[in-house]
Amino acid sequence: MKTTTYFKISVLARWPYLKEEWIEHVLRHPVRTEVQPNGRIRYWGYIAEAGKYLRVVTEPDGETVHNAFFDRGFQPQGER
């Protein structure tokens, strides 16, 4: 898995419990994607093991992971 320096230094320091397989799952099977104005891509996916939705942000290449965190405010379409 390709990552930015920011991910290696900052994100993993804040969320050391993040698993590479969770991130890869979200990138392969997102329930929603969104392109940010800066070109980075947001992916959301459900992590059954954690019972939460994980947001993964990649660089514009769609492969290099820049950020990842559990998104407490995310609601899949149709749910409230």
C-alpha cells in the first residue's frame, strides 16, 4: 500500500489501531466516493469488525493513501 509521509507520521500516530486490510477493503469496495476540490478522493466503506464506516482519502492517483479515520457523521444514502 502506497502512503504519504503525512499518513505515516501523523495519521498512524493518532490512530495506531488502523489496519491495512481495512483501508484496502474500503478502496476496493467503497459504498461512496467523492472527489475533493483539491483532487484528492474520499472513499467510505463499512468495517464490520469495528461496526463503523471508515473514510479513506487518497491522492488524486486513487492509490496513495493520505488519511484514514472512522467517520462518525457518515450515513449511507437512505439512512438517517
